[in-house]
Amino acid sequence: MARRSGPRLLDWINTPSHLQFNPFILTGYRPASSVSGCVRSLFYLHNELGNIYIHVLALLTFLVMLPLTIPWDQLGWGHWLGCTHFLACLAPPAGSILYHLFMCHRGGNRVYSHLLALDMCGVWLANSLGAIPMIQCTLLCWPCLRLFALVMYAFLSVMAGWWALTALSTTARLQAFGWQAIARLLVFGIRWLGLGTGAPRSLLCYLRMDALALLGGLVNVARLPERWGPGIFDYWCNSHQIMHFLSVISILQMHAGVIPDLVWAASHDYACPDD
């Protein structure tokens, strides 16, 4: 439990320029700190505490839940897909925790840039690796089309990673993952039209997954609700915390769709008609 005592916190106007990305969060900024000082910030109240703990709790939950709910013994050839899914679920909260915990490091903008890149890599892995089981299972009976789709998605993923790492704004970072989202929607459309395969209930989970992720990104870009009341949401319930919460629910929706898909694919692998 965080305590209120700690170093004197800064107002927005006095915080380093590279941390002044949300002008509607007016107070609660940590001073420049050493590594140990950043770690100690886990135990006092500041405006990044909610962001850190949302993903700490998510990461701990995933570390317990994923090994227990991924049916490794049923996956057969799909064992590697279970591994990609495992990494896709863990990467976003892990990267986010490091970013938010150490973003006030006294190394300044140089350290901050590396941490932001690490955070983006976590998001990128979720978007890139997370879609592989969906594509694999949807196009299970179309091996040539499946290979083409996987190669094209890999190409889009490389481009998305480059765009995200070189983006100069929150809006640009959200847009970097747009083509991946469009590609996933095409795959979902194939399944919805009955041309693809997979577990019957997985498609709705995937649609909810992308809808929640998009909603979280838009809330973060719009800086709502703190835009409506600057200073009111400095510590709790601001846009970035809402985005974090929605991203966790989005990952849970991905998990709820991928697991039945993998089990379905493992049991139907040899039921596909010959090409």
C-alpha cells in the first residue's frame, strides 16, 4: 500500500520538458531520481502510481493465469502458438511497468526515450504476436493463403514497429498500429462470412479485444476526462489509467478467444479437405 510521505512532488510547470506530455495533469510529478529512488516511488503517492499498479496487478495475474489456462497438453502442433500468445499477453504490462516506474530517472530525456521505446515494444509484441494464432486458426484449411497472410502481417508488423518507435506524438503512435488493425479486421471478416475456420465463440472476443484497445487509445489521445477538469484527475481516473485498464481487459478478451481457437485447431487439423 502506498503511503503519502515521500519526496516533494513537482507541478507540471516545474517538471522536465520531456515529461510535460499531458498539460491537464497539473500536480504529483516525481522529482528526478536514481534507480533506487524510482523503485521507492512504489510506496508513496504520485501521479504515475495508478499507471504502475494497474499493470503490476495485471502482470501478476497473467503470470498465474496463463500457465493454468493454456491447455498445453491439448495443443499438439500448436504448442508454439501457445508460446507466442503467452508472450503477447505479458509484454504490454511488463514494458509499461518499466516505463512508468523509471520515467523520472535522473538520466533525463535520453533514458526516457529508451523507456518509451521499451513500452512501445510491449504494445508492438501484443499486436504482432497476438494476431498469429488468430490468423493461423482462421485460415487453417487454406495453407497457401495462411502463409501469405502471415508473411504480409509480419511485413506490416515490422513497419508498425518502425512507425511506433519513430513517432513524435501520442496520436502518431496510435496511428502506427492502424494497418495491423485493418489486417486483423480482414481476417475477422473472412471468419464472419463463414469462409474461415475456428472456435465459434472466439470471433466476438477478438472484436471486443480490438474495440477496447481502440477505445483506450482514443481516450488517451483525447486526454479525457482530465481535459474537462485540469487538476481534478491528477492522481486517479485520468485518461492514461483508463487506457491501461481497457488494455488489460482487451488482453483478457484476446486470451478468451485464442484458447478455444487453439484447442479447436488442434482437434480439427486433419479434418480439413485436401487442396
